Amino acid sequence: MFRSYWMSCLLTLTAAPLAAQMDLAPARAERQVLMPTATRAREALTRTTVNYTISVRKVFFNQGSAVDILFDAAQGATTYTLRRASAREGPYTTLPPSQARLSTNNTAVNPPCCEVMDVEAYKVGVGQTVWYVVDAWDNNTLIKSTDPIRIDLPSWFRGPLRVDVAKTGNDQWTIGWEAVEGAFSYLVSVKIDGTTINLLYNPNIPPGQTQINLSGLYPGTRYSVFVSGSFMWDGQRLTRDGTTWYTAP
């Protein structure tokens, strides 16, 4: 009987841990069911988080009136937007379509290239530093972004060239334009609106000259007057251009 009592105690002590394990089994099973759900949520979050960048291949200025950013296409992107800030850390403002223009070229290089430009960057102010970020979107999902791109606006970056036309005498008109900083020559072209007739094309006006006389305009006729100043900056030949429309009285 003593042995029987001792054996029953031993069985009770031995069975206790097994009972405890059996009690924990439902909790462990519940955790195993929940883990895949949490993992799926993290994966979905990772897919919509921007964690790598678009490759920017070139940044350049367009005629002294826009900043152009040339970059490789992002796979799966349906559109691109441009953000601008006055400091690297922001805050960044997404530019509206009227100010940020996008063009794509699917044949020039492989992979295809894209170009987005800030067409009113000159309004930021000459000599200031601006920061840009290009975002790639798959419909409403942000899939890639560039690192912040720094651009120091040079002193010549003042927007479109101002061009004026005025009648200065009998059958004589004067075309005047704003001087372009560092210009080594100017080009002046005058055309009749709506045609390819070029009344004047002078590509080698010296840098010290900022006006030219013109005669023989037809009264009541509308003309397109184009002036371009060429200069060198950072090893590149650039131009600052301006256009005006004039109807001869």
C-alpha cells in the first residue's frame, strides 16, 4: 500500500508538466495562426515604401528659364511628379502640371529615359539654392523617388529674355533686347506670323550690341521676333532666349 501511494504521487508529479504543456498548446497554435497575417502586412508596407531611388543621369538649365532633370525610367511607373524645396530636409512642395513639365523618350537610350523640368524655376531667385525630388508613381502608389538633388541657380538664370519692338521712324523699327550676362554673340530672327517667311536672320550680332534696326514691315501684319544670346557656363554652350509678337502699325 505504501508503494502504491508513492507510485500515485510520482505519476501526479510526472503528469503535471504534461498537463501544463497541453494547456499551452492552444496559445501556441493561436500565435502560429497570427504570425503569417502580421508578416503579410509588413510585406505590403515594404512594397509601398520608397526604399530605393531613380537614377538621375543629368541636370541642366534650359535657356535660362527652366531646370531640366534627366533620369532613367522607373519600371512600373505610370507618371512622374516633381517636388521642390529651399533646403535638403524640406519641406517639399509638389509642383503643379502647369509649372512642372514631363517629357519621355523611349527610343534614345535603354532603359527609356524621362525628363521633368521646372519651367518657372527662375522665379525662385538668382543665386539661390534649390532642392528637387522626382517621384515615380504607379497610379496612386509611390514606388520610387530620387535622392534630393541640389541646384545652385547661377547669376544668369533670370528667365526668358526680354525683347521689345518699337517704331522709331518712317518705315523703320528698332528691335531691342535685354543684355545676356557673358554673351559672346546674339541671334535675331524675324518671321511673319503663320508662315515660314524669314524677313531677318542674323546669327552673329556682337556681344556689345543690344538692338538692331529693321525696315520694310507691312502695316497691319503680325510678326514673331526671336532673340537668343549665347554664352558658356560650366563648359557648356547655353542660350538665353526671348520671343515677342509685334503687329506693325
